Amino acid sequence: MTRLAGIELGGTKSIAVLAEGGSIIEQRTLSTAAPAETLAQLNAVLREWQEAGQLAALGIASFGPVCLDPASADYATMLDTPKPGWSEVTIGERLTAGLDCPWTIDTDVNAAALAEYGSGSAIGCDSLCYVTIGTGVGGGLVIGGRPVHGALHPEIGHLRLRRASGDSFAGICRFHSDCIEGLVSGPALAARFGAKGEAIADDHPLWAHVAADLGELASSILLATSAERIVFGGSVALGRQFLLPLIRRHVVAALGGYLPHVSSGTIADLIVLSLLDAGAGPLGAIALADQALRRAES
């Protein structure tokens, strides 16, 4: 059977997966530490799997920003990232050392969007936007089964949007202060609420501002991309599911009937939670490997 390998390179942890016949048969997880150590360990796992049986292709799903232009000298290189020590790291070169198979790289959120498209919350949709809310905020866009990127890749986490009336939180993004990542990511919520994680009660009144921020984000995505579905994932979205109906109501009100397909009767099908949860990243990496193989065979 065809053996495909995938790497989900995350800011906190990284996962290597091996699939045969479309099913994941092995998975290794490690903490994302310094680049040299982390990438060497992941490469060693890939070489081990290759020695056990030829790998047909490799897919790399990476946190970013990362250069995705194959014609660029910086292809598969990390760009200026908030994660200390990772800027200008040659991810693709280090992960593929010693391997003899086609490979490709994309963002972790584009890969997760591919997974949701193929086997998750967006089956049957031609277009979707996957939004993850955790340590950061990222968005992946898939249209016609292909992840979208151009000069770079979608960076919806750094959109600056209309703020809720009375919300004075300054935001924490080192680039933009009150972009959406600076307002609703895990670290931003800790700063906004003055508490971390589970210590924040679900009935805290400031959640209304968070829901408004995410409603503005979803409205902007629908207007800018015309995605058939928005899928929310990540620890914040999945851990605070009470936000979803608040987000939906905000979107309907914010759009004011301008988009004919967005109404109180349709919004529950347009904005949903991830069905794959933490599995979206690894499955997305395998989907990228499958795309690399198909391109090599065409």
C-alpha cells in the first residue's frame, strides 16, 4: 500500500504521522523546542519510516508565516515569526534531508482546512475557511479542493476589525496590537480577563466582546471570500462552545441581510465547529502528501 508521511509543525508541539491506504497507522508527538533539535528529531522519524518501507510522498503543515512559492530561493523557509529562534529557518531542507520522495509544504491552517474539506465539517462544500483560535489565530482557505495562497498565504489573524462598543482592551499583538489575534488568542484572553484558561468563567461579561470580535471576523470572511462554510477549531473555539451561537447571531446582525444566503435560518450551517478537533492537522499533512504524490505522477 502507498505509504504517506506528514509533519504537523506547531508552535507548541509537533506531530509526525504515517499513513497507509489512507489510514494513519503511526503517530509520534514531541514538544517544539529549538529548530535544530526539533527538526532533527522529526527528520529521524521520517528516515526510520523510509527505511521500513519507501515513502511515496511527504506533506509538511507548518506554523508561519512561511514562504510557499516554489520559485523563491526562500521556499519552505520560515519568515519573521513571533516564535523565538525560528525566523529564517529552512524547514523544508531540514525535514527532507535523506529522503527520496516528492514533498510539499503549506500552512498548518491550510492543511487543517483540507482535512475538514475531505473528512470533517465541510464535506460536500466547494469552498471553506478554517479558523483556529489557540496560542494564535490563523485561517486557511480551500477552494475547489486546493488551498489558497499567492504572494504569501491568508493571514486573517492579523485583520483589524470593528471593535465592540465599550471594549477598551488594547490587544497584545507585537505587530498590530488589536488585530484579531491580539484580541482573542489564548495569551490575549489571559491579558484581557486577567486570568488564564479554565480560570475564566463561562459567564464572565467580557466574553460578549470576544464573541463580537469573532463575529466581525466571520462576517469579514464571508464578505471577502464567499466561503460556503466557516469551520472554527483550536483550543479556545472548541473549549468555549457557548461562543458559537453568539458569533452566529452577531454575523446575521452585522451583515444586515446584505448576503442573501446568510440568515437566522441558514447561519447554523454556515458557521460550525471542527469535527476533527486535534486530528485536523495530522490528517491535513497527509492530505498535502497525497497532493504532492498526485502532482509527481501527473
